[in-house]
Amino acid sequence: MICPRCSVGEISEATQECLVCGFSRTGGVVVEASDWNRLDDPILPALERQFQVEGVLRRGTTSRIYLARDQVTGRLCSLKVLPLSDDLPAGLIDRFRKDAQRAATLDHPHLVSMLSFGATDEAVWYAMEYVQGRSLGDLLRTADRMDLKTCLRLVEQIGSALEYGHRRGMIHGNLKPANVLVDPEGWARVADFGVNAAFGTLPRRAPEQSIEENYGHTAPEQFGDAGELGPAADQYALAVLAFACLARRPPFVGETLEEITRHHLEGPIPLVAESRPDLPAYVSSALARAMSRKPTDRFPGVLDFATALAGVALPEPAPVPAAQPEAILVASKPEPEAEPVPAPAPVAELSAPKPEPEPEPAPKQPEPELVPVASAPGKLEPLAAEPAPEPVAAVAESAASTEAAAPEAEEAPRTPLLFVERGGRSHARDED
């Protein structure tokens, strides 16, 4: 193919670059095929308005991955297309749209971000950011057994991404080496997070892959008609992945689906110490617990498994306190007796105002004396006007003259009496 930039050199099939000017249609990315055709890729014509396909990264039966460039943003991305079969389960497209919408909101350094998604009558698709690197499955096929330090770094990175999604109510459901991308610096990225549950608890089988690659990482609770999918299934798959990295072989093998299913559900749990006796004992015990048959026998979370795999002891759960009675008598050292405190005076109700102290009663005035006043017979004398207050001495002389005149009043003939009030002062009798 002649280079479209310089029109002189040719595009190499091995490197997809121009031998003269270095131009690359794929940005230096090595692709499986630089061109696509409508016969092998019948779904792509419906996406030509949104994506410009630069090459084929992987073409399989159940999924196809293309290197494409977004027509709007010009960004290079990985376009994954999942063809749909004729016996399409009811509601699959709606479930896929809902799960993909939630997955597009995830943002984590060890997750491959989802950029866009959609569906047609023949397939569902989603575009992810392109990650320059290789899958962990390719590395395991060509590399030797992984050392413990490198394996722990990968488990911690993958585990942090899984825990991030679990806290937001999302499950991967199909974690395997092919879905983990590793760049040249050893930075791991998890792809396809959150979009597998729409197709069921059991992953879709790719005929071009082996049974171990399809179902070697599947948790026991995912098999069967009443399969379950939860965070514990991702922990099981991560333990299988760590086992394969350390032992350079999968823990569960089989030639058929029934055989590998039986190995997941029955028989002893494989121990990595049989292949790697040089590893610490805590590594083998942590992997065995994470690959337990029952989800409740595994670690509480993915990060707990990563911590135990590194040899860090997990804190023991606090014991649940027993039910206590309502009142508990506790013996204590008697305190010294305090001086008696006088009882406070009764307090009136808050709503009533504090009464004012009553004034002392005024001294009782002496009752007025009835003084008989003599007058002419058959004639009532008018009362004289009340005199002005007299000095104390005059009052005393008036009292003495009254006592002296008393006998004279007894000798006078009885006449009608007139009662006059005397308020502490004496009145002089008028004489004819």
C-alpha cells in the first residue's frame, strides 16, 4: 500500500508504518489487519458516521475489537462490537444500555474508561480509551513465572479497581487475563467493567478460545440456572489470576465445560505451594481462602484478599456483645460522705411570677370610745366643729379635765344621750 502522506513509500504490513516518512494510520499501533471488509465486518457500515476504523485489533466469534478514531473528537479508541444471536434474550438491549450508562460514569486510574456506547438491531457496541500495551494473557503465554513482588503489585492495582466498582454497586463478572491490559511500565488497567452482567451470570463462550480461557476463572456460584453474581465472584477470579501468574498455569483445567465445572464445584482446592514451594505459606493460604467454594468463606472484600496475599494480618472482627440487662449494679469504692446540703426552698412554677413580699400589717387603731354628751332636755345640741389637732400637752390637760368632770355628769339629771366618735382626741363639753 502506497503511503497517503508522501506517495513514495509503502506501508509495511508488519509495522503499519511508511518506510520513507514514518507515517502510520494506526498511530504506531500494531493491528491484526489494517483494512476491514463488509463481509467479515457487516456491522461497521452502520457506525461509519461516528467512527473511522483504522484497523482490526482482534476478530472473534462473540466479540470484535477495532482500532477506530472518533469522527467528532478525533480521539483514538478501542471499538468493541458484540454481535447478537437470533435467540436474543428478552430485555438484553435495555439491560445493556442501563449497565453501560453506569459504567461510563466510572473514573479510576486502573480502569479503562468507557467513552460511548450504543446498539443496533444486529449488535451492541461500546468505545473505550485505547491503552498502549499488551494483555496479561499474552504476557503469561510468553513470559516465565512471575515473581511475588510483581504479582502483588498487579493484584493491588486490579483489586483497587474492582473495589472501586463494588462500592458503586457494579460487578465485573468476567475478569480474566485477556481483560487486563498492562503497559510497558507495568501499569495494569481492567477493561469491560460493568457490561458483562447484562448477558447473564455465565460469560459468553468464545469458540476460538480454550475452555480454560473461557471458564477457568468463573466462580462456582455462577454455574447453573440459578447462578449468582456478586463481588465475591470477582475475588474468586482475581485469586485464579494471581495463581496463574505465580504458577504459570491455571488452577482449574478441563477439556469440556462439564469437566471444568466439576473441578470448580468439587474436589480439593489447588494449592500454589505444590508448584512454587519457595513462596511463603501465607501466600498459599490466602489464595486457597479466596478460591473457597462458598462466597461466605472468602475474604470480606477484594482489598482484604490483596492484604492477606502480601502477608499482612487482618484485624480480628470485634466480638458481638451479649444482651445486657436494663440495669447493672457495679460495685465501686465508696466515696467519702459529703457535708449535708440544706434542702432548697420549694420553687414555684415557672409560669407563675414570683410573689412580692406582703407588707407588714399596720398597727390596729383603738376602737372609738362612746362618750355621752349632755344637752338640754328635749333639745339636741348641734355638734361643735372638730378642733384642730392640739399639742401633746394640751391633750394631756384635756384628759385630766374630763376625768374631773365625770362625777358632775353623774349628778346631773338624765338626759338623752348623743354618741360621738372620739378618735384618740378629747372633746370639750359645751356649757350653757
